[in-house]
Amino acid sequence: MDLNLFKDHEAASPEMWYTTEPGFGSRDFPDAPIFNFAIFKEICCCLFRILTILLILLAECTASAQGLLEIRMDGSEQDKRLVQFLQEFERKHAVQFFFLDEWLAPYTIEGSYQGQTLGDMLTDLLRESDLSVVTIHDRALAFVKDPTVEINRRQAIQVAARKDQAVETATVGNPDLFRPGKLVTLSGRLINEEDQTPITGATVVPNGHQGTTTDREGRYELRLPSGRHVLTFTFIGFKERTIDLTLYDGGSLNLIMQEAPTLLEEVVISSQSINELTMSRPGQLQLSVGAMKKQPALMGEADLVRQLQSLPGVNTVGEAAAGFNVRGGSIDQNLVLYDGLPLFNTSHALGFFSAFNSEAVQELSFYRGGIPAEYGGRVSSVLDIRSKSGDMEKWKVNGGIGLVSANLMVRGPIKKNKTTIAVGGRGTYANWYLDLLKNTYKDLSNSQVGFYDTEVRVDHLISEKSRLSFSYYRSYDKLRVRGDTSFQWVNQLASVRLDQIFSPRFNGSVLLGIGDYNYTVTDQVPAHGFDLNYKTTYPSLKADFSYTMGKHRLGFGIQSTYYGFQPGKLKPTSDISSVRNVSMDAQQALESGVYVSDSYPLTQKLNLDLGLRLSSFVNLGPATVNVYNPPSPVQKGNLVDSVKYGSGEAVASFGGLEPRAAIRYALNEQSSIKVSYHHIYQYLHLISNSAAVTPVDIWQPSNTFFKPQVSDQISLGYFRDFKQKTYEAYAEAFYKQINHVLDFKDGAQLILNDQLEADLLQGKGEAYGVETYISKSQGRLTWALSYTYSRSLRTIPGINGGETYASNFDQPHMLNLSWNYRFSKRWSFTGNFAYRTGRPVTVPSFGYTMDGYGAAYFSGRNQLRIPDYHRLDIAFVIEGSHKLKKPWTGSWIISFLNVYARRNAYSFFFVSDTPGQIKTYQLSIIGTIIPSVTYSFKF
């Protein structure tokens, strides 16, 4: 029965109809004789009609017993419109169907269902739609529509209206293929309007409900029922876009995202998982470069690594340490990629600044758990940095001038809409400023420091589906600390990358690059002058692909890196120098990996990210391997022989499978539970006897004596937002175990040691903890508060008698508070307070005199701690006009670091000034308040 015949009986809701069958009225008969032939004839006719009806009902009794949905098709339904078929079915079987024409009009019965039941046919036709059928009684059937999508859509429009956002309209698909409610695939890309680069980690939310995030190429994909939807596209620092979409069939929707005119509401370097708690991948943080620039910075220099250290689960051993520690891991366990190539030293000026120019960085992705299968080689975390591309339309200039450094970025088209270039650079003039960095042990005012970094990127659009990119990065440092010894270190990276879209569902990229890290230590004193050189070169090849198949987003690829290590060369700098020529044997190794991954929404609430990586590592000749007396430990006195390997010959081989998993279960629209696990091999070891990175550290490939580090980490977290994401919070617990971690023996010699294996030991590392976070992201005052309880432990035979001890970076309690108070659209006050437990140190238990000289006895490794660390930094931000069209934009940041001038201890030194006496000295890197002023501009 077509409900359009009952327009007068429409219910209030257009999606639900109710009808009533007409009742039986009374009939009056006039008085008449008891017997009358006419009446008798009428009665007979009535009885005949009643008997006929009974016979018909009896014939239909079998169908009724079977049920309406059990009636079998006879083949006449083939190629008919569903509405036409239902009308014919009503007349044939004396049944009723209740529906709206607009729901069923697009449906055609393709093919024959002969022999199948009506229920089977309707189930097949409506399989992917939001329509279902309800049996009213044996003779009637109603088609009903799930109103959830429409309700969510209207709520999303209301939310956009409250934010004063324009709602745009769009249409995707061929109307002729429209089947209401049918699940179809919507895909697309998000592009930065300014430089035409993809936006990674943006969120795409349909109807205010569960959505997805864009991948590294800015692509997204959703499975939605055809019909009308409201899509919300958001990313940190960009204008939110709301699209009222009519989706007829599968297709693509590409959008250009504009940068927001103001970033004042960004609190701290924040994460996509924090902004979209219920949908982000477990362990992934999408970082905001714009927010980083607003934070107080050392001497006015915006530092992304320093801001990274304010996140839960991330810490550092001190104020001059450029490296960072993630969930109890060491510095070398972090994979830092710049345009796809690893960077071995991320610091300038021994850790005062990071090696990244903020103006040259487009986006950052940080993984601390559930690391995707495409990444390998480091067991704790991944920091993936993508450089900024040139603008396709016009030339643009960004820069900044501070008290100790300046930076500049120039971007523009070589050929409009075809070829672009971006050139950036940063340098320092900080020597005059070092006299502020005083401490009780040593005055740095007569020291010298200098550094620069430069970045070049060229992008060429071969076609709409092909992009060729060239990237070059170089950083240089020179440091002299009150004497004749100087340090120089250089990072260089160069790569060529081809991005190709093969089809809407299949795309890939191929990268060929080479990296180089080297340092030189020079002493100019003629009597003992020397040059010490170290170098690592690593050409790399990577191919990564992604393919969408239904609900599955598949990723797969292959990667290979060849390492060439020169562990050290020492030569005298004068004829009278007492230094001898020493050259360590070169080392070679090949690291490779192949991976496959799948992101799959198992249900509307449950999403799986699964991956498997197969990695391998081969230590190659030529090489000479020492042989030690087997019953005895590996010690210098037990060396009995050596074995030589030829060029290209395998000295040692390692490898294995690395499973990865990240599971997200949405409890509701406001909260979710996330679980992640990863198993990773790390084949390179950083050899150091300090807690922080220094220029004279060396990288050691796994070999006969040093097995690769192997890590297993699992995490479990609860994530929730409150009051329409005004407040957001999470709590996440983790446990990590790392086998074959390295530590040095007491009195070890690490530089120019041809028996390095005799001075190092391997054992087990363990870390566990709980990270908590809460933030307020809307309003005049925004803030974020995090607290982490974490332990990092080591158990290594030969150290502390084999007993478990705290690692150098074990800091159980970490608290971080950041805020931004907006006085007006242009003026804001921002700050950060950090507290951390003091890190462990090894100190003498007692001193004694031997032959008239003072000596110390150390009872155990890392048995005591330095005083707790805490510091307050504040900044005032003054922005220029927020007009969208203006030739010049400028902003001032006036910051004060270490506001209450705390002398946080970095380390302790023990010096015997007089025979039999040992004095303790505390080194504080920043012992006073440090003001700075930075002016940033853009035109």
C-alpha cells in the first residue's frame, strides 16, 4: 500500500508513519415479513459470498502460516522497480506494504530471485542501506528507516551555527546510481592553500560522529550510507570547514584548507590524539608548529624538541640536553626523520638548541606507542618531520630575529602551478650572550659558539597525479669552551622523492637519499695537539604504497639503508705533538625491512590498526673480529686470536618479525579505550658514558658481541572529552621491556678502542608508568596539565653485582603546566611550569688517600639523585593585525626563562684540590633569569 494515499494521516516525524484500519459500522434494517423471497434470495447471495471469502481465506491459510516473508518468488519480479513489484505483490497475495515512495523509488530488482523467499530478496536489496522491514502482522509489512544519520547531521549543522561557521554544500556521485542508505566510499585529499602541500593528521568527522584522520599524503577515506551528511574538517592552526554533502554514490571530495588568521587559542605543542580523543591512532601525536612558536623559548629561539619534552611520557636529563627520552627509553632509541631520512644528532650548541628551523617545518608526527609497521630501527619512539614546500602561486617570506639567532624562509614558484622552491636558513651570533650562563663550577663567558642550518626543497608537479621533490638539509656547529679544544659536527641529508597516484584507491612514493654525520675534535696546543674525526654515511632507498580495498586501508613497502662507519681517526696537528696516529677499522652494515599494515574498522565502534614488519641486519666485512678465551669473560686480558673477514662477507646477521597492533574502541561519542602493542628490533647502539648526547659519542652497529636491542611495549588508555570538547583528558598506562641494552663498565674507554666489546656490557631494560593529561581548549584562558609517573630500570650482569638499578634518565615524577591567557585578539600571556624528579647519579661513598693523593670509592651505579628540577617560564605575545589581506604581518614575543632564577643541578663533579681532600661541585647550566625578545614577520 502506497502511503502517499494517506497524506492526511502523516505523523509528526517524516520518517515514521502510523495507520489504522477502518472500523465496522452498524447497519439498520427496516421492518419486513419473517419470510420473503426477495430477502431469502439476498440471504443466499450473502451466504454464497461469505462461503467464497472463506474458501479464499482457506486457500491463503498456508501462506499465512508460512508468514509473509516466507512467500517464494516466481521469477516475475526480475528487472522491476521495487515499488511496482510491491504493488503487484499486494494485489496478488492480499497483503499490505507500508513505505514512502522516496525511500524505495531508486531500487530496482536486478536479476531473478525465483525460488527464494520475499525475506531473502529484501535482505539482499537492503543489505547496505539504512532501511529495514518490520512485520506488523501476518498480512502486513512496514519499511522503516534508521533516523540516526539525520539526527547527527542536524546536530552537526547546529554546532557549526553556534561557532558562526559557514556551512558549504557539495555533491558527490552520479544521481542515477543513487540507492538511499547504501554504503559507499568517500575519499579525498586535504591540501594547504598556502603551499599546496598535503595536510597530515587532519580529522574528518561525519555528522559529528566517529570519523578518521588523513594520512601522510593528506588522504582520507570514509564508508558512509548514501544520502545527506555533514562533514567537519579540522586541523590545528587551520580554519575549520563544514560541508553539507549530498552523497549519491562513491566518489572523491578534495578540499583546500586555509591557515587560521590567529593561533592564540593554541595552548601548547599539542596532539591530534588530544584534540580528537575518540578517533586518533593510539600512541600518535600530531604536533602544531604554530603553537610551538608561541611558547617561551631559550633566548627567543623556538625549539620543537624542547616543546616535545613537555608532553606526557617525554623527558630530558637536563637543560643543555638536546636529546629526549620517551617512556623510559634512552636517547638513541628515538628515530628522528627529516623528509624520510634519519638524523643522528638533533642538537645545536651541545644541546642548547635543536637542529630544526621552525620556519622550515611543515608538520610533525610523533609516535610513542603502537609504532606503525612502516617505521623500524628504533625501539622507543618516532619523530617524523616534513619540510615546508614552496608556494605555487606567489613568493612569500617568513622570518624571525632574536637576541642570539635569526632565521629566514623564502618560498615561491619557479613556474606557477608547476615548480616551486623553498630556501631557509638560520644562524647564530650568541657569543656575546654566553656571559649570562654562569655556574659555580665554570664560567662560560670566554667560550665561543656558532651554528647554522640551511634547508632547500624543490617540488615539481609532473602531472596532476605525479610529484617529484628534492630536499636538502645541512647543519653545522662549532664550539670552544674556555681553552684550545674545539668541537665541530655536521649533519647532511639529501633526497629525491617521487609521489604517484595510480588510482583513487592506490598511491605510492619512492625515496632515494643519502645522509652523513661527522664530527671533529681539535686541540691546538702544539705539545699535544690533535684532530679526532668520526664519520657515518648512510644511503637509503624506500618505497611505500597504500591501497584501499573496501573498509581496509592497506599499506606496504620496502626499505633499505647501507651504513658506512668510520669509528675514529686520530692524528697530530704539529710536529712536536705527543699524539700518535690512530685509525680504527671501518665498519659496514646493511639494514633492510619489508612491511604490510591494515587499518580496518571492524565495527562502528571498534577500529583495528595491524601491521607486520620483517627486518634484517647484516654486519659486513672487511673486518677483524677478536676472539677471547671461551671459558673466561670478554676482557682485554683474555684476547687469544682474531678472525678476518673479506669485503662484503657477512660478519654477523640478525633479523626477525615485528608485529604491531593498535586497537581503538569507542565507548560512546565522548570516550574511548585504546590498546597498543609493538615489537621492534634496533640494530644500532649509541656508545656514550654521559646521560645526554655529546659530539664525541659514537654509533656502533650490532655485531658478534653486541646483539640488537629488542623491545616489547604494551599500553592501555582511557580517553574522554567533556562539554563538546572544551575539556579533554586521558590516562594511559604502559609497560616496556628491552633486551640487550648496552652500558659501560666502570673506567671504560670508549673512544679509539679496538676492543670496545671488553668495556661494554649488555642486559635488560624495563620501563613502566602512567601518563595523565587534562586540558581546557576553549575560552579566554586555555591550559593543559599533565602528570607522569614512570620508572626506567636496568639489570645488567657485571654492574651493581647484577642487581637492578635506575637508568641515567629515570625520573619517576614529572609535572607540566602550560597556559595561555588572551587579553585581546592581539595580546596574550603564556607560560610553562615544569617539575621533574632529579635524575640518578653515581657519587663516591667515601674518599681516601693513596701515596699522598686523594681518591674516591664508588659503591654502586646510580645510587643517589641530584636535587629535583623545577622551572617557570613566561612570555608575552603581541600579534599584528589579523586582517586577511595585508602586505606584512609581524608579531613580538617577549619571554623570561627561569623566572625565579633557580640553579637546577645538571650534574656533580668531584675534584681533589689538595691531597686527601675531595670537593663536590654542582654544575648548573642556567642559573639566572634569561630575558629575550623575538620579532617574527611574514609577507
